[in-house]
Amino acid sequence: MEKEREVLVSVQNVSKKFSKNLKSSLKYGASDIIRSTLGLSINKELRPQEFWAVKDVSFELARGECIGLIGHNGAGKSSLLKVLNGLYAPDKGQIVMKGKIGALIELGAGFNPILTGRENIYNNASILGFTKKEVEEKIQSIIDFSEISDFIDTPVQNYSSGMKVRLGFAVAAHLEPDILIVDEVLAVGDLGFILKCFSKIDELLPHTAVIFVSHSMPMISRICNEIILMDHGKVEYQGNEIGKGIQLYYNKFSNNSENKVYDNGILELISVQTDLINNEIHRNQDFNLAFEFRINKPIDELPTLYLEFKDKEQKPIAGISVQEYRGDIKQSTKIVYKTTVKNPLFTLGKYIMDVGLYNPATESPYLRINNILEFTIGGEKEQWIPFELDSENIITLQ
């Protein structure tokens, strides 16, 4: 018999507005307090100098589920988290949250800076309803996980940002919340601690509902079973097709980068040609590239052409060097490089290519252009690793 879904978070048509300046914020705030005191209705619509930081967001989250909130800075993710955590009251809509809530939203949030780390552990636990005895049973585990035992009796105001994140996550996770809210603050930690945090989230997830905000799409794809893409407070995509939401997120940034990063004027790119149809290919399908350059100043040796392939997060994952011709180049005015990429092993998704020309003797650059070509690998199989190795396999049953 299938276990009944236990909904812990219900968000219905939630909206939150803010003022663009302090003067109007104080004016509207005072007006709202007076009207509320007199029992009069408060204007829920936008007034001059106001904007919707969160607009009409709805979702449900059950125990054992994780929803990822993604979007550019200013999209409304952190504002929504603060509404969910009770730091802001929604202007419209309804929120129902059941159980204990552990939140890691801002560096140092919930910590009293003049108290020590140990004292703040007790404070946070008491707010969540834990008794002193219950905290004493967990405190050593919290301290060990945070890896700041040498400073646990030092005032939190003296902690670095990384130390605050370590202690904040350790407290939030070890008090076994029913709902865990994690903002991008984890990015402050070092890689070893981040991996440790995700291992802890894996441990908690079967018993917890997790709301997770990150700019790291591999992290989002690793733990989330639903995704919300936000832009200017509104939901642009919501659903359980994690890959689709992530691809829409990357599409927003695909044209934001400047192309040319180095050019000493000696060589000039004239054209790039491919046999890609709509810049899309399938895995294992060969494709051809051709680059034509004009020689503006005399050079002694044929430059090396280097092609660098990057994944959706602009991380280099593969490269090709092209330098086959060895003839006299001194009287030439143009160079054409042609190459065939054989059996590409990229998995489904978008990829980006940079091109560079280098002196083969000194390895100094003549020209480098980023994001010169974007292409998509099509297919049925969705994976969030950059490429899948080709292999020959044997399976035997004994």
C-alpha cells in the first residue's frame, strides 16, 4: 500500500511588495499600522514607488521532498524564503507550515553576536522548542560537525563568514527539523564542508521537507524533485522536469558574456562555418568546423588553433588543438583551419565553444574569442554530467 503524502508546506498565491526608497516605505508602513489599529482595510495593491518582490507563488511540499528555487540575483528567491520563514508577512496569499523549521537564510541570522557559539546553539534550540536536556544530547555532535570546536566558546561576532555558515548549518540540520530552508549561504563554505552538508541533507531528506536555493545547477539537480524558476518575483517555470527548468535558467544567461577577450591585431577572424543544423547534433554524431582568419601582420610560423568546449556553467571540459600544415606562411594573407569532431561524447544539453590562436613556439596568444559557438546535444537521455565515456562492456551471470 502506497504511503500517504504528508504535506508540510502549503503556499497559496503568496505575494510580497516592497518600496523602492526609505521615505515611501516609512510612509506606507505608518499608514498601514494606523489603518490596522482602527480596524480599517489595508491597501493590498501596488502604490507609487512600490514593486512586487514576490508575485503569486504557489506550491506544496511534503515530507521527503525537496524543491529548488533558482533564478538570477534579484529574482525574488530570498524574499520568498524570508516570507516562508516568518521574517516578512505576505501581502497576499496564505502559508501553512507544519512542524519545526530549521532555516539557514543569511550569514549570522538567528545568532546573537555577543554570545558564544555554544550559547547560540542553546538559544536556537530553545526557539525551536527543544529542552536543555535534548540539546545537551546533541551539542557535541553539532560542534564536531561544524569543525570549529577551538572557537565554540568565542563570541560569534569574531567568527569569519565560513565559520558562521558551519555553525548555522550544523545547528539547523542536527536539530532534526521537519522543514529545512537553505539559501545560497552554503556557497561561502569550502568544498569539503559543502559535500559534508549535502551528505547530511541526504540523511535528513527522507524525514524532512527541504526548500533549497542555489546558483549551482549540479547541486539543484542532485537533490531536488521539483523546481521553480523565478524572474522579477514571478514564476517562469514550475514542475518536476528538473532538466527543463535548469535549461531555461541557462538560456537567460547565454548571451550575457562579451566575446572577445584578447586581440593583438595580428590575426583577424573572418568566418566560422559548421554543418550543424540549427546548432544541434546528437551524441556520437561527427560534425565539421571551419575557421577563416586574415593575417594582418607578417608571422613566421603557423599558429596553433585551440578549441575549448565548456559546459552550461562555463567550465572547460574538453579541447582540440589544430596544427597540421608545416609550409611557408610568410607570403600568406589568409589561413583556413578545418577539423572534424569525431564521435562526440557530450550528453544532452547546451555547450559553448571558445577559439584561440597561439604561437606554437612561445605559446603566447594572438587572439582569443569566448562563446563563439553555442550548440545543443539532442536526444532522449537526460544527464547532468558533461559527457559519457564510450566503452565496451561484458556482463556475465554466474
